[in-house]
Amino acid sequence: MKVPTPPAASTEEVIHVANFRAALRRFHRQSEQTARRCGLTPQRYVLLLMVKGAPDGSESSTVSELAERLQLAQSTVTELVTRAAEVGLLDRRPSSSDARITHVVLTAEGERRLGCAVAHLSEERYALAEALREVEHLPDGDGPRRP
């Protein structure tokens, strides 16, 4: 079965998509610089963010959950967690319901450094959200464009 070719993108659409991509890159770059100013590597910033920002609100994660959210191999995440724990940013706590499971949580120092980065990136998050709103609401006749 032949997949139909989508219509060519308009110049307006390409401009909005390019603006969004530029905003995304600026956000990424600013996140890296801010993380470093707050005493974190960019990788550790994202790791701490994923632990504290666990979807269930527990402010803790397992290595398996982190591997899924970060889209990294479990062995890679285990190494990241080990190194972050060695420098005092994370603690490991055994699960109260299953001895095979260990939860990762931020230490007070991890909280301090993550809080620094999150606070200093508020303007960049706002700018990225604005760029996303612009690219989501391109006219296609019936409202927001969806894949």
C-alpha cells in the first residue's frame, strides 16, 4: 500500500517551525549554562529534574523509571545515579513494599542545586512555551495542526 505524500509545507509554516526549533535550541543551551552555574552538569540537572518531577508526585524514582523517562539504558542510568550519589546529590532508599526495589531521592544539596536551576530558567521556559503555542496554532483551515 502506498502512503500518500503530504502537501508541501507553506513558507509561513516553515518559518514558525524554524522559530520553534531555534527557541528549543536556545532553551537547551540556556539550560546547560544555568545548570553549570548552579553546580550541576547538564546531565545531572536532567537526572535531578526527573527524580524530583516524578509523575506520581512522590519526588522519587526507581532506576527503571528514570531509564524510561530519560530514554537511556538502565546500566547508563545506574551509573548516573551512582555518580550523583557519590557527590551528595542523591540518596537511595529501599522500598517499604518490595525489598528488590530502591527509590532514588534528592538530598538537601541536590534540592538546593536543582532549585537554583529551575528558578533561573523561568524566563526561558516561558519563551519556549510561547514558541510552542505559535507553532501549534498554524492555520490549516480548521484550527491547530496535528500530526
